[in-house]
Amino acid sequence: MSQVLYQAEITETPILRFAGQNFEPLPSGALYWHAQQTLLVADLHLEKMSSFARRGQMLPPYDTGMTLARLEADIRRTGAQRLVSLGDSFHRDEGTTTLSEVDRARLDNMTGLAEWLWLSGNHDPRPHALGGQCLSQVELGGLMLTHEPQRGVTGLVAGHLHPAAHIHIEGRSTRRPCFVHDNRLLILPAYGASTGSINILSPAFFGLFHWPGLEVTMLGKDRTYPVSPKRLVRG
């Protein structure tokens, strides 16, 4: 498979191989685990804009609806029987109580489409009464799913850091959210419509990955693209 981003002739479904398992990385930032019929997402940060509004920053509160619409489309497209949200599903714990009627109805419908596991994050550490189970972490198919990355653990899938890759190819610079792993630790990009991202060459990622064997998969508009770590740049 080509390492060149946006190469038009790439047509096959991309596969992300991690810890002996095959996943399909989606351009939305979700990761579909076919063997477990499970959709993984990280850092939805639902109700982020409404949280800002209550603190005096008047921003359009449309992020929750946008995120849920994209998530519903991913569930239906993949046929996932289980969804695991890897923490920071809500920007604040109180976000579970401030959903609009439309967004709450959509979420209620979605939790009926698949088994739903909510993992606690640093933004939303407390259990809530929405559909599904609230857990601190979960082991599935020999992998440990949790919110925050940890050093020295093999087979860990996490979120929290909102990874992005910045690359320079043929005089063009591109920066996009990405999946990143070294076959020991896998970090998903932030899924939420209002979330930012952090360059994987920044200090936040220092010491987490073994660079020999590092694999980066960048989100594109309609698909995802493998990127050689040699093309990564800071900034």
C-alpha cells in the first residue's frame, strides 16, 4: 500500500493491524473491530459548547448533534453490535443532564441499536443513567480498553491525547487527526465535532511509543491513509 497521502488509486478498504487484531479505521475517527463486531470511539466531548455557554462563552451549541449524527451513521454502516466509548464522552459530568430533547432521543435510539459501554475519562469520571454500562476500563479480545494511555503496557487501546499527524509532501503541508500505534499502545483520534488535536511529535507523546515499528494512519475526507513516520514534522 502506498505511503503517499491522497493517492487516488488506493481503493481497497484500509486495515489497521494492532496486537494480532485487524481493525478498519474510519475517516470519522472511529475504529471498527470486525472480529468483535465492536465500534471504538474516543473523546466525543458531547455538550462541550453548551458547557462553554454556561461559563459565558456564547458559542453555537450544535456540536453534540453533529457528533451523534456521525456516530449513528458509523453504527449503521458497520452493523456494529457493540460500541465502546473510551472516555471523555461528555465534556463535563453535567453534560448528561443538558442534552436537548432531540439529542437525547437520538442517543436513546442509538443505545438500543448496540450494546453500549461508556468508559470513564478525566472529563466525565462519574457513572450516569444513560443507556448502557459505565465502566472504568474493559478487557475485550485480549486487549485492554481504557481512557488514558499508559507506558509499559502491551495491548492497550486508549484516547485522551487527541493525536494528529503533521506531514510535508512535495512542498505541501497537511495536518490531520490520526490513529497512532507501535503494536503495544494504540491511541485513537478525538471523535467529537468540537475537539482539537495534538501533534504526535509534541511533548505530550514523549516516551509513550517505540519509534521502530510506529504506524500512523491519518484521517482524510472520505477514507484513511497510512503515513510513513519519516514524513512527520513538528509544528
